[in-house]
Amino acid sequence: MYYDIVVLGVIISVLFSELTQLSPAGLVVPGYIALNLKSPERVFYTLLIAFVTWGIVKLMGNVMILYGRRSFAASILVAFLIDWLITMSGLFLGHPNMIGCLVAGIMAREFERQGLLKSILSLGIVVAVLALIMLLIGHPALGL
């Protein structure tokens, strides 16, 4: 059922994008977020990593040419590196794990492409729809 929710998230994300011309922070992101609603600390941690990644990649863009694939690759790598550094440093013992190794990087790229507010609001709408569907089909999104 795990992969079914991710695929359903992609379908709903595409429909949402077609109707609103807004991306819900990437096509696969809403499915992964919806599957982790039982762990709000993981969702928050992933959003935090995405936000920090977005800022770092923006700063990197001031000293190097970052656009298209380069920007996307930089976002993925920086998000992974931030999570790895936090894990290896032991700063936050027992910190929640990031959702997937690509999700925060994808989100950071969408923040850059369409803006933070539009991305977060779009993501929230699609995740809410997915969570409702998950509850209706018997997949406990929130542990209710």
C-alpha cells in the first residue's frame, strides 16, 4: 500500500498542478509527506532541511552558475549533506530522520522555482486530500 499512496500522490499532484498551475513542492513529495503524518517531527525536520537547503543553494548561486539540472543536483546534494552532517555530528541525539533522501532537495528546488509560500500551501492542500483518501480507504494517516 506504501507505493500505492506515492503513486496516488503523483496523480493528485499532477491534477492539482493542471488545475492551479502550482506545484505541490514536487510530484512525489506529497505522497511521502502523507505517509509520514504519524511522525510530525519527521515532517518538520524534512521541511527544516528543505528550507536550509534552499537558503544555502541561493547563496551558492551568488558565486557559481546554478540553474536547471545543476540547481536541482545542488539541492539534492546539499540536503543530503546537511542531514548527514547533523547525523554524524551528534548535535541532535535521537533526531528524527529525514523523509527519504531526495524529498528535502526536491522541496528546496520547488521553493526556488515557484516560491516558498506557494509551494508550502500547495503541498498542504495536496497532503490534506491524500490524508483524507488514506483515511477513507482504511490507511491510518494520522493514527486515528
